[in-house]
Amino acid sequence: LQSTGASERQFIGVDVGGTKIAACLVDAQGRILSSIRQLTDETNPEATLDSIANATQGLLKVSKLDAHSIKAIGFGIPGLVDAAQGIGIASVNLNWKNVAVRAGLEARLGVRCVIDNDVRTGALGEARFGAARGLKHLNYLNIGTGISVVILMDGKFFMGVNGLAGEIGHAILEPGGALCKCGGHGCFEAVASGPAIAARAIEKIKSGKASMLKAYSLDGSWRLTAENVFEAALSGDAVAKETLSEIGVLMARAIQTIALAYDPNVIVIGGGVVQGSKPLFMKIQEELQRLADESWVFRKVFTKDLVKLSALGTNAGVLGAAALAADAQ
Ligand SMILES: [Zn+2]
């Protein structure tokens, strides 16, 4: 095996998820030159760091690169991250608390490592290579299992006093609504995340409404996902359509609040849930238009291009991690 040095214009990004690790070699235009995917070992923090280092070394191998020729590698890590200190403060997915991620990876790889939260790297990916390319003021709204918004002002992250700016997943959308894991009731995350969409459809069926989604119930336990609801809506299922319509209205309200709070160039929706359903995205746009028709203040902020779906999809995080590496060089 002949090792060659990485070109000055090639960067490595690694996106660490609760189940999978994706590592990519990327050029300056954000094109993926080579990539690998491996399972995350979440047995304990040391095993997790081993599996992240292993995936990275696997990428170096398939890319025929020598670690010594790399100046820096960027990593997107789930949960609360102290990027400056290189610490993974807490992650439910990886089951870790106060892990010295950067030091652990640098010791294993012998290369300078840069880490940040994976939703922030997703925002960075969209800002550098995706739907917000060339725009200064971006809000990246991630709607998946969790919900948060990353605020980029003049190209810089706005973090707030506690590093919690953008934790809009715990703002109340439905007063007195479903119990959230944070302890609140009716939080955005508790009423409109992927699992919440499935839960809303189940409630409707339990109240006696007919639906093809009943097939996902077995012996009183449900195996229904948001994706199943999206599919059923496309087939014309009334419960699925009603669920998405209600969720779309709730999401539009949250998006209107974000737009009025930050007056950005663009709000990019990432994270899989809205990307998985065209009817849901259309309902959001329709409701935003209705709100703009109603209010002249919102009308000044809202345009047809204000809200866009992620252009990079599941690659946003890994491309943003590569951008972190590029910035560190
Ligand atoms: Zn909450």
C-alpha cells in the first residue's frame, strides 16, 4: 500500500451518531472523494472513542492517506459539547458525561482534532456547501428525535450565556400538551419531533378513528414511526393526513417565531423528519404564507425562499465536520 499525502485542498470530516459513524474525505467544493460508515460502539466512552478512531483510520486507509500528512480532522459529536475545551459534556445517545473527546482522539490518531456538536456541524455544512451557501445569517432548524435551532450570525455561532441559545425544542408550542423528557408540557420536541408525530397518530386511532396505521399495533404495543405516518398520508389515510396537517401548523408557528426573532437570510430545515414528507413541508409553507397574509410585520420577513429544506441531507454533518477541519488548518 503506497501512502500519499493529503492535498492542501482535501479535508476529513467525521460525523458521530448514536448508531453509526460516517467518515469522509472532502474537497474544497464539498465533494465527497471517499467515505466509510461503521457502527458506533457505545459500550462505554473508551470503546466509543476506539470506534471513532477506528472509523477514521479506516477512511485514511481507503483514501490511501498517511495520518502524518493530515493537519487536522473535524468531528461532529452528539449532545452538549464544549468545542473550545474539546469535551463531550453529555450525550444521551452515547451515554457519556464529561468525556475528554478531543484528547482521547488525538492520543489514538496522532493528529490534531477539532470537535463540535453535530447539529452545529450540520449548520456549518449547509452554510459552506448547501442551502445557505454564501449567506451570512442562517438559522438551521434540526427536527429529528430532538429539536433545536443553530443560529449563525455573520457566519459565527451565537451560543448565549449558557451555550443553550437555540434550544427551542423546549419552548412551549401546545400549553398543557404532552409531557417532555425535560419535565415541561407541550414542548416543541414533545409535540412535533419524529416520535411525537407517531404518538399523535396513535392517540387519534385510540380515540376510535379508522386508519391503515392500526396494522402497526400488536397486542397493545405500537411499532409506529413518523415514516409510517408519512407513507400513509401519501396513500390518503385520513388520520395520517390530519396528523401531518396539525404538526405542520405547529412547526410553522415555531418557524415564524424564529424568523421574527432573528430575521435571517434563510431558515434551513434539516434532521430528516420534514425531509421525509413533502406534504408536511407543503403544509408548513402554506401555514407560513397564511400567517404572512395576516400580519404585515411577518410579511416583511417572510419570502417564498425563507424556509428551505437541507440541500445536503444526511451528509450535512460530515461536510460541516470537514469544514471545521478546513478552518483549523
Ligand atoms: Zn422539553
